[in-house]
Amino acid sequence: MSKKILGLSFGRKMGNCEVMVKQALNACKEAGHEIRFIRVNDLDIQDCTGCISCVVSMIMGKSGKCHLKDECHILDDAIMDCDAMIVACPTFEMGPTGTFRTVCDRFGPSHDLSFRKVAIEEGLAAGKDPANLPDQRCLKKRVAALISVGGAMTRNWIAFTLPTMFALPMTMGFDVVDTYEYWGAMAYNNVVGNEPVMERMTKLGQNIADAVVCEDDGERMRWRGDHEGACPVCHCNLLTLSDDKKSIECPVCGTYGSFTVEDGKLIPHFSEEQIARSRLYYPGKLEHSTEIKTCAAPPGQIPDLKERLAPYRWE
Ligand SMILES: Cc1cc2nc3c(=O)[nH]c(=O)nc-3n(C[C@H](O)[C@H](O)[C@H](O)COP(=O)(O)O)c2cc1C
């Protein structure tokens, strides 16, 4: 069964990211899927202004559409249309590029599956016109693969790129089934000359081609990467330590865990309960959207707000 696979590069034209994504897409095409590639930096995508009208609109049972007029709709339509996504981003200053972060913001709360799903289900039940609700293609079960790239010779120079990249598939509920961190890129003029990495990209494409056709949820979401990592959900190696140094947290998933030291190795432990509330899964997203819907202060909470703010109204 042919599926639609979208490749996104946040790198330079014909740079490492673009070549790696296209290599993976070629493997998807080989497997019989329809492919599409977008060089995101070619699009005019404005920064989110933080107005939160998208979230307020969805809470009111409307579409959640952004008011900004730019080319983000091209990316939005491509992402909504696809069944799987392969995303590659360069490392700029230890993390993803500014454009990547901008795209995450524009596909953040406005595209959060738990906000959208509730607005769609309640809206349809109330007999609303589907055209005035969030894009219903968001409900498709989809998979993704993430690729981070850095020129530096040491892995710690790309430390935040892959973990931060989860923000994009996370909000929309794409299940990430493979990731790859390519560091030391500047040792080659272009990744095309690095055969092991190009072969790994073929494998990454095959992993997506394989996962995207799975009917069974468990098999579709099955981790296909070549490392287990510290977290059993996102498979990243980044952990934070609690202030009392007794517990750990996966900053990607927002889950709490403990650790033991065995044979000099730090072994992380995450309970089934914590794993189930990872924000990469629907219950974790729902926990967050419910917290916002129930805890956000309503207008009028501070009756003399205008007077209190007056001393701060200067440029
Ligand atoms: C502004 C800037 C900052 C960068 N910072 C890092 C960095 O912190 N770590 C790293 O490994 N590479 C860094 N690089 C190198 C890029 O990640 C590398 O050139 C990458 O291949 C670019 O992706 P592309 O080839 O797809 O365009 C930086 C490059 C630029 C332009």
C-alpha cells in the first residue's frame, strides 16, 4: 500500500541535511511510496507572536488557525497530507537552527493533538461544519524519523539538537521510530562522500517505509533505531538530575525516573506509569492541555490590572 512520505531539510541547498533526507526518501520511493521534499529555509515563515489566539480558538471549539500571513500554510498542508515525515536539521550553537525553532512554535499549541482532537470530536458531535474545525487529517496515525547534523568533531557540540527536534513531531503525535545523529560532518566536503552514513540513511528510509504501512499500533510504533539510549520512549541520552540528586527526568518526555549504579554504569529506570505519561504519547499531551484549560487564569483575575501595569508602560 503506497503512503505519502514527506522529507524536510532545514539545512543549506544540497547541504548535508538535504542529501541525507533525499537518500532516505529514495529508499521510501524504492519501497513503493510517494515522496515529497521541502527545503524549509526557502519558505517565508514568520515567528510566532505569542498571541495564543490559536489555542483560545480551539478551546472555543473553532479551527485554531494562525492569523499570520506567510508561506507556513505550504508546510502545514504538506505535513497534514503526509503519512510519515523524515526531518533533518543542522546544529547551530549546540541546538537546532532558529528556523527550526520558529517552525516548532508555529506547529506547537496550534497543532497539539490533544487540543485538536477534543475540538474536532466535540465540534462534530455538536453538528458543526468540519471546515470550521481543526484540520481533521491531524488524526491520522503517523510515524517520523529525525536526523541531526553537526560539523564539529565531538558529539557534545550537537547535544541539544536531536532532543530539541522532538518538539516538532511531539505536538502533532507523530511516533518517532528512528533517529540518527551525524556529527563530525566537516571532515567531509559533503555527506555524499561518507558511505556508512549514506547507507544508514537508506536504512532509516527503509525503517520509515516499513513502519508507515503497519496496521498494528505496537508494530507501527516499534523502535527501529540502532541504539537504545537512556530513555525507553524517546531513546535520547539526555537526562536531568533532580536538585536532591536522587532522581532523574527525561527532558524530552517529561517523565520522572530513578537510577542505580551497577558496575560503574548509571542505569536509568522509568516505571510503566511514567512511561505511559510521556508527552510523546497522547495521555501525556492530554495531561498538559488539561492543565492549561483548567489552571490558566481567566481575564479579570486581577481587577486593578490596568493600574498595576501603568508604571511599566514605557519603551
Ligand atoms: C551559525 C552556525 C553555528 C554552528 N554551530 C555548530 C555547533 O554548535 N555544533 C556543530 O557541530 N556544528 C555547528 N555548525 C556546523 C553545521 O551544523 C554544519 O555545517 C552542518 O553541516 C550544516 O548543515 P547543512 O550541511 O545541511 O547545511 C554551525 C554552523 C553555523 C552556520
